[in-house]
Amino acid sequence: MDPMTEKELVRRALVARDAAYAPYSGFRVGAALLAEDGRVFTGCNVENASFGATICAERTAVAKGVSEGARRFTAVAIASYDDAPCVPCGICRQTIYEFAAEGFRYLSVAADGTFVRYGMDEILPHGFKGLDDRK
């Protein structure tokens, strides 16, 4: 992925965080997920009073992408209003791992738009690919 594409993905994640519904934590997060075919799916976190029903920004973007027929993704940018780069929770790491294409990149974005780039193996070493792992 070239740097301009990364910057655009980061920009879309920064915009997506404004749509977040986070009345309980106040931690608003946006994500922009790049599919292999070039489409970008954005998402935000949506909290719920029964906390277990809360969905993170990354999983919102994955659900949107999968529901539109995308199955392989090459990168995701995730942004919050925190000064430190935003990193994924464990559930999001596993969810993304299942759909990550070879060479997947995770762009961890700080509030000011600066970001750190991680490979999927750095985010989730020894991830579980489901039934394919049993072969």
C-alpha cells in the first residue's frame, strides 16, 4: 500500500470516529478497512447498556464489508481521540485475522492523525484461522 493510500485510510478513520455512539465509556473510535478489491468500509464503535452487546469500530467495518461480499482485507486504520495510537482489542484482532490477506497492515492512529504501522503477526501472533488450522 502506498503512503497516499495509507493517509486516505487514516483520514477516513478519523472521520468515522465522529459517528461513534459511546455514552458509557466516552471512548469514540473510528475504523476504515481496505478490501483487496479497493473498496473501503468504515465503522465506529456502538456501545450498549448491556455492555456485551457493544461492537467495536473494526468489527463494524468487517461486518459491513462481509455483508457487501468482501472476504479479504489488506489494511485497517483505527483512530480515537486519545493522544496515543489506538490499538485493537483481542476480539477485533481475532476477527480481522480471519479475513486478513497476506501482508495485511494495521494502522494505529493517534488523535492528531499520526500513526504507527503494524503487521498482522505483530498484532496477533499465533492467531487462529478456524478449521484451516487443523490441517
